[in-house]
Amino acid sequence: MTPDFVVDNNARTSGTSLQDYTERYSYDQIVAVLGPHNDNSDGYKVSTEWTLTEMATGNAVTLYDYKATSLYDDGYPSPEHFRSDPEGYEWHIGAHDKETAQRFLVWLTAAVEANVKPTRWTVADGRCLVYNGTPIFTMHKIGDDSLGYTMDACDMDDLARALPEALNRAYVVPTISPVRAHRVTERWNRGGAR
């Protein structure tokens, strides 16, 4: 994607004001595009901010939260909790004019969408469970019984990268029963595990 906007902590933001809002994006989604936020926030109404410059015009843009954390009101979440909320936030877009804000919104939306990698379970070669391209389990047939399968975990580092939510709950089962493996395999063959 063309860098129409670049993060610029020295952007001339004086005189910018709210012009628009983003869709609801998590902090992590924004960080995937813009990197970590800067330290230019006022520490009161704004806890998280990025400043950018539009390459073609030199116009400044700010992306920020506003009155959303405990810096402003003790009843609101801490900045750390706010940033870790998977539900996200409709971020404020500040600029000198509406047109610049609109161009930024189009660019940011495309950039966030391009970074979204849908989780995808597949079965490669009819026997290896793959998660977003990473082999996780290999199925092995046991004897001649069509119900007899076992699943062995592949590289545990791959498993740790592919299934962080499972590891966070400390619930990783490297093998399952042959009957369960067969049922899971049938479900994959009908359209994939969910």
C-alpha cells in the first residue's frame, strides 16, 4: 500500500480539530498499521495519539481517543485497559480541514482491512490440520479401522504462535481420541472446522 500518510511526531498539528471518526478499531489494529502511539497526548482528555503527515500535501492529521480513559474520569478504564479492549474504539480524526480527514479515513480503513488476516483452518493432504498456513496437528490412521485416528501436535512453537488464545487459557490438548478425530475430520471434509 502506498504510504499516502506517514507517522510524523513533528507534524504541524496546531489548529487541527475533530473532523471525523474511524470505524470501531482496536488499538492493536491501529498499531499494526501505524506502530505504537506517540507521547504527545495531553495526559488528560487524550491518552493515546498518533500524528501523521499527508505525503502529497504536507497536511497534518491526528488520530486519538478523547475523554475515554481514567485520565479524564476515574469511572472510565485506565489507558492500559482501554488499549487492550478487543471491542475497539471509534477513534477521532483531527485535521485542518474535512477533505484531509476524509482522505486519511479512506487510507486508514484500507490499511486496517489489508492487515486483517482471517483465521482459517484447513486440512492439508487430508491429514494435517493447518491454521493460517501453520501446521498444527498431524492425523495418523491407526490400523485398518476407519474410525482409528490420532492427532499429534506439530512443533509447539508453531502451536504457541497459532493458538495464543488457547495458550492464554492453558488449555492445549496435543492428542484427542480416535473417535473424536474421525468426527472432526468429517466436519472438516464438509466445510472446515470453525
